[in-house]
Amino acid sequence: MRRLPRAGMAPRWHLAARLMVIWVVLQPAEIVCQFQYCKGQCLGKCEDCHDLIESLPREPQASAARLVDTRRAGLVELVTFFNSSDLCKLDRLYPLSLDGDYYSLAMLGGGADQLSYLGGAALARKAEATCLLAQAMTVDIFSQALRVAEACVGGSQRGCGSEGVRAVAAAVLARWRNAADGGAVVPLNNLLEAPQKFFSGQDGNESVSILAEYVARMKHSLLTAEQKTTSLPGKLFAHEDEAPGLLAYRLLTELALDLARHTRQMMDHALLSFGLNNLVVELSSALPRIRAELPTVAYHTEVYGRHWDVLEMLLLKLQEEREAQGHDQPLRMAEMGVACGAIGLHLLLRFPDLQYIGADPTIVQSVRDAYVRFGPRASLQAVTSEELNAALPAEEQFDFVFVDGPHTYRNVRNDIEMWLPRVRSGGILAGHDFTQAHPPLLWAVLEQRMHNFGGSSFNVGMDGVWWWRIP
């Protein structure tokens, strides 16, 4: 481990760091990235997308962890990520990764004014205010991480190491409580013993339940940071006497990243809940019982990553179940809407036995070339979803079907109706872009789950991925 300079040595590194932070904060706090050209969105040249997929680590869920890996980020990336000025704006997209290659897909085009249901605009303002406070806490924690490290380097025993970490966490909790007293932000009332991998709002799909859940998770993170410093008598870690400043900096930086992740997931899922409630209002005249019948969303937080990371998690679960049951048949997957082929490439590289078939009438040669290495394990068909379904034997089924074709109501509804019977019992039907930016897609998925397949709930993860299990 590289040690911090001892007292009496010229602390040049921390002076340079502070100057860098000041410079970044004074700049427009945006990672330079036009959304449609972000490498991680795979919306540009397919070859660039393939290079990205090739560069990602292949250990289970490692590519998701890479999005917020501080080992790949310098001071500028951290400060810029924490300070993103678009994070709390309902009508803007914001970076999900430290390098700015990945952006959120969540956006409410008309902002709070787009919400037509009673109390929607007021709740949206509370979400914005809560987000802004959480972001301010994140920025403050990281700046304090530098201060605590500096105190240790300068030889000060006060505010250094464990004491500094405890003081920062306590101050942030107190600041949140003071802000919540005025009613502008969601209060820190709930206390989670341990955040679950997924949750449903206590009041169904009501937005305030989603906000309260994430605020409780932030509180848990702050209290956990305090507890870590008291688990060992007088020390943050066993070797704190060697480099207390460095260890305190790492713990506070991880705390800041934890709050930043919670805040982004909170905004993603709060925006979705706004879209769902707006949809209920728009359809209630034709469907008077829609609010009571609407499936409840289970929000999954196991994976902070892109849609291919969420799908990797789901396939890992299917694979583990199959192994536990003693089955040795390979998993079989079908994808509707291949585009640049990012999903298939990512999963085929991580599951050596996966059998994959993808349909898209616009498949280009560079995508075919990228799939050659997989031989008979992968089949790309330049046909529509309907044409592929009709060409397959009637009895053929899959463990996993991913629907990501045109996002019109009719296309999404038809794909679900057509491909659901081809998912085996215990398998998964999933899709993409379940966000408020695509109301027709939202309703097509909800309607199918609600009316045709008898589901009272279904699952949503990061990056607009939705899914449910086939009984």
C-alpha cells in the first residue's frame, strides 16, 4: 500500500488535489458527452459498440461494477460525477458512470408540468428537492474526505481517521433532519436493518413510497459508515496507524459513491412512478378500475449497471437453478431487436454454453462478423419477430426471451403475446425501455401482465429492463 506523507513532509499532493477540485467545481458540472454518441449507449457505429463490449471484464457482474470503479477514475471524474447539474432535473438525462460513457434513459419530457394527476407536480418538486439535498450531501462528503485526509497528512490528530469519518456522517444526518423539518424533502423516518435486493412501494406504485425507500437506504449507508469506525476500538482498520488519512478518504469516498448510486436509482424509479400514475389518469375514463388492477412494480437494485448487466444477473440465476436441479442442458435465449448486437455479444462471452437466436430485419454485416466466433451457438436472422416465430417449430421453447423491437403499443403487445408461449415454465420474459419516455410501451407491458397473464406484480431493474417469470 502506498503510504501518505508523514507529518513534516511537504504535502504537495493534497494541495494539487484541492486546486483541482476548485477548478472542476467552477466549471459547468457536466461530463463531456452527447447522449447519442456516448460509447456506452451503443447507438453509434456498431464497431465502436463491439470494441466496448470486448473491453468489459467477464467475471460475473464485473462489468456493472466498472461503472463506478474508483480505481478507473481520477479526482476530476469523481468531482464531475458528484456535481452533475442534470441529475435532479426531471427533463434531463444524467451520467450513470464515472467515465460518462453511460447515461440514464429516464426523463420526463415536460417536467413536472407533464404530470396531470392530483398532487403530481407537488410530489415531483419534493423529489427534485430531495435529490438536490442528497447530491449536496454527496458533494460535501467527498470534499470532507479530502479534508480528513489532509488533517492526517498535516499531523493533526483532531478530525483525522475514524474521528473524522464519524463527524462527517453525523453532520450529514443532522443536516438532512434539519432540512426535512421544513417539509421540503422526504424525512429520514424509516430505518432499514439491511436494504433488500428489491422492494415494492408500501402504497403500491405511489411515488412517495419509492422516495421514502431510497431515503431510508441513504440513512442506512450513513449509519453504517459511522458503525464501521466504532467496530474496532479507536481504529478504522487494523492498520489505521499506518495510513489513517488514506483509509478515511477511501471510506468517505465509498460513502459518497453509495449516496450517488442511491440518488440516481431514486430518480430513475421515481420518474417511472410519475409516468405510471400519469398513465392511470389518462386511461381511467376508459378503464375505471385501472388503479386497483394495475400490477405493482418490484424495483430491483441488485445491479447498478446497463441493461446487459441486468440480463446477465437474470441468466446467472437461471443457470444456478439449472445446476442445482442437476440439469446439464445449455440455456437457450431469443432476442427481438438485435440492433448492433450488444446484448448477444455480452451474454455469449459470459455464458460459454448459451444458445442464442436474434431477429432484426436491419442486421448489418459488421454485426454478423462479430458473431462468427460463436459458431452454431449463435444465429442471427434478418427477419421480423413475426417471421422468426412462424419459422420455428411449434414446440420450440426458450429459457429467456428479450423483447426490444419497435416501441409502439401494437408491436410490444404483439411480441409479448407471440413469444410468451415460447418461454418454458420457470423461464423469463423480459424487455427494455420500460421508462416514462415510452408511454405506449408502458401500457402494452402493463396491459399484458394485468389482463392476459394474471400477474399482480412484475419486476423492473436498472436501465429500463422489465421482466417476469413464467409459472
